[in-house]
Amino acid sequence: MTDKEQGTLSLKVMRLTRPNFFPSLPIYPDLAGAEESGATGALKGSINDFYLKYGIQSDENQRSEQKKPKGLIYPLTENLILPKTFGTLYLGETFVSQFLLTNESLKSISNIYSTVEMQSNSQKNLLFDSRTPKNSESQQTNSSGGTGQSEFGMGSNMTGINLASKQIYNFQVRHETKELGLHVLMCTITYIDIGGDKQVVKKVFKFNVENPLVVKTKANHCSYQPEIVFLEVQVQNMTQEPMYIERFGFEPSPEFEATDLNETGKLISNETPEMEITDNIENQEPLGNQSNLKVSPHWNSVWNTVFINPGDIRQYLYLLVPKAMKTNAGIADMDIDSVRNIRYLSGLGKLDIIWNWSFCGGGRLQTSQLVRNSPGLYPIEVDQFTMIKRNVQETELENNSDEKLQSKADSNNELSPFTAYLETPFTIECIITNTSESEMNIIVETETNEESPIVVSGPLTHILGSLDPSKSKKLLLEYLPLLPGTHSIGNLLLRDMNSNFTRKINNAFNVFVVE
């Protein structure tokens, strides 16, 4: 990106960018004609050292290289070359440009003023103005090579800059790109020529800012406790070279606490001390209590490498729990207004991504506030599902051996609290809450598929009777599992006989059945 003003004053504009390796022709034949000759060994040694010098090769690249025919196919040069074109500028990168003004005449030029502006689709930013006080982000040098505030420094040139014959005025501008699309770099130079006339030089450079990453998000609500949010984040590398992810962080909004499920399961809230999540499941409380979230502390990162190849997609998962749910197990322990405020929270947080390329190039991308579709608040709410297991000895057949009974009894504490035994009845306890402002007469009906591996072993219809506003009642549902695996207990149909309001909850709860 270079342009000159033919005549008294010349202007050169250069973008400071990363260099590339100087290309070389691949060497395929064995130069010495022998498999283990000295020349061949030296060349192979240079190839093996190539990745140690210039970067780490991922497992996928190593597998792809093994499929290629044998031969010396890598460049052996260590020389660098500057790019001949402007290149591609990505969102989040810092645009750095160098400006050089040279007095091409044999006489001095006085009262030189220069301004640089960056204009995008929605805004215009002043990057440099020689009339303003010195800017920490702008750097100037004189022809002698000194850096910083020289005799041409900003803030001391209210009357303009004077350049002697062949003297150079050099300054640098930086701009962090925060918007996609067309950008226009405008440079305006005013000066007094040899004849005493005022001259104006304007140069315009256009370039596009592209997106390095495509970020897609999806908020999933827990069916039996909609206050809990599982946030899925999908990231795709849209550049033409591997990307090193230096930091991929999620900053939750003040109303939520987040747990990174991609690493070792630690809270990432700034207001609470870091808490390690254990895999102890004894005496587990409902999921609403953040201190009892069960994630193994021995998990490693779900990704074996910090590099993302061009076009590759990665998916991250975060667990978000409202801070108001930390000390409350569910809706029954809170007032309805607080529950309504939690349900209609829309802002989840922001993503902060820092990436790098080879030769220390890179950038930073911060997303806007991630939002979700509110799960809403129904007039009849159901939450705090818990399982009540029956004693193994009471439900086993008489022909079972004592060792088998003792084995099941001993393993009862080692399984998840939502685990049931095959052909052993279990009871689900939940809380029904009237969140409306009117009295309700609630009836609950259970529905299961004819081919469902879990059947209802208790009443199909439960009459809860009169329920005042903001009041709750417990509901006990009895089931019998017939097949091992993860299965749904079926649907729940809740009906208010006073207002004829009906709500159907599909797949209300899941249990894990073992033999």
C-alpha cells in the first residue's frame, strides 16, 4: 500500500505486517544416489528440524504427512520475505501503518500538517493529527532514526513542521479493527510550497476487514429446572492458516455463575473464590445448589491441541446457574417475583477470544452480550425432582442369593441418585407450585407410551385439591423399570379445574436403569 505525490512532497504509506518464508523448490531425488548417504542424511536432518524451528505440528498434520510419498518436500531455506500485497486484515487485529513524508525538492518546506482518519460503515476515527498533543498510540521518528517524540513530535508543532531538502518525517498509526466490511484510510497533508502557496495532498486507501472466526451459540434449558442453562458455543476457523488459541474465555453476566465444562470444572465467576468441583455424589442435593454440581476434577481439556486448522470447528460447553439459586433449592423456596426475574434474565455473558498466528501475529475478539430466549413462567410450575428408592431386600425375589442382595445394597451409595434398579419400583417426588394470582384446583395425570420400558406402578391420576397463589404441594409418582438404560418416565398433564388451564410436560424426567 504505497503512493507518492509527484513533485515537492512525496508520501509513502506502508502496512506493517508479518513476513513469510522465502519459497524454494522441493528436492525429490536422492542427491547422492544412496539411501543412507551423507548428503541424504543431512537433508533429512534439516527436514526433521523444520518443525522444531518454525512451529509445532499437530497429530492430524502428522497423519496427513505420512500419506504423502516419501521425499524431501519441505523448504530448506531460512530466509524471510516481505509480502508484496496488502494481505488480509481480520476483525480483532491491530492495523499498523507507517507514513513517510519526504521533501524531494532542493529547498525547505514549511508549515506541514498531517491527519490520518479511519472510516468504516458506521463511524470515523481520527488516528493521527500533528496539531494535537502527543498520542501514546502514535509514534514518530526523524530521519536520523530516533524514536519517540523528536523535534517533529506532536504537541510542539502548533505552527507546523519544517522539512529541509531530502529530510523525512516519519510517523506510525495503530487501529484495532472492531467492525467488518469496507474500511477507508484517509491521509491529508497540507504544506506551504516553495512559492509560498498552500498545497493540499489527499490520499485514500481502501481495504476490507474479514471475519477470522464464526461463532454460533445455543442456550439449552434443563427440562426439569429451566433456571439452569447449558450454553453451547461453536467456533470455526475461517482463515487460511492454523490458529493458536491463546485464550478462550467466557465472562458471565453478574446474575449468573458459570462452570467451564471443557476443562476441570471450576467456577469462573470473579466475585466468588475459585471452587473445585468434586466427583462425590453422596447426599447430593438438587441441581439448583451450585455447590453440589458434580463434575470430575480429573478431566482434561476436551481438545488435545490448542491449534485450530483452517475450516475446523470446535464446540465448547458452559453451565450457567443464577446466583439467586445458590441458596434456594427451587421455586418453593423463593417468592414468585424473584422466580419471575430469574426466568426472564436474557443476558448470559460475553466471549473473550485471543488468538495468534505464526510470527507473533494475532488479535482479540470480544463478542457482544449473548442472549437467550426466556423459558417463561407457567401458572403451574413443577420442579425439584428427586428419586426415592426402596430398600433392595424388600423388593428382591426370594430366590435371589444373599451375595447378590448384599452386592446391590453395597453399590446403592456408589450410583447416581437418579439411578434405578431393573424391575425394582421407585418413586419420583416433585413440587407443584401455583405461580398465578388466583386459587387453583389442580389435577395431575401421568402418560406413558405403550412400548415404554418404564410403566406407572401407582395411580394414573393425582388430585392435589385446592392450591392458593404462591403455595406448593408435593407430588409422588410411582414407576417400575422393565429394561436397562436411560429412559424417560413419560409425560405429565397438569390441569386447573377452575380456569381450565392445561399444561403438558413431555419427558418430564429421565432415570438411569441398571441391573
